[in-house]
Amino acid sequence: MKIPNSNRAVIEPSKLTEYLLNSEHKRGGTKAKLLILFGYSLENWQQLESDIRRFHLGVDANVVKEAAYGVRYEIRANLLTPINRQLFVKTVWQIDKGTDFARLITLVPD
């Protein structure tokens, strides 16, 4: 099943620039180093956003769990990266209670 209302999914720019592409971030640093190796950077963070939307939001998702704050979904699929290589990652999304659209929680190499 696809994530409901995926066309309205939210990917906060700060999630990309301050976390996933920040090699100095305590928890996101290793993710950033890998993404940078595959051609993403702070200067082209919009490309990462576009690729996540293109290669993840169009494929089936698995419902992981219903949490206190909403329903979580996982998507496992490749990204075709700026260096024209595929990178298999998992994205985690949540539809918060009281809303009907998903927001990106994280991206993890898979």
C-alpha cells in the first residue's frame, strides 16, 4: 500500500540540511558522510528531497506501528543518486494524529 496522501508529504528542509546532510551531527553524521559519497551535499539538498519523493513516495510502504503520536510507515527502495549510482535506503514516515499526511522522520542506509 502507498502512504496515504503521499502527494502532500512533508519533508522539512531542516531534516535534510541540519540532520541528514550534516556530517557534524551527533546522530546524523554517518548518514551524511554516506550521502555525500553518493553526490548529495548541503548545496544541493533539494536534490535529496526530490529523489526521496520520486523514488520512495511512489512505492509501497509497510505500516510499522501505531505509536502514541501517529502511524509510522517504512519504505525500502533505491535512490538514483547524483553520481548515477543506486543507494538502497529505508525512509520512515509518520502520519501524526489529527493529520492526514505523512512527514519524513528519517532516512537510514539499508
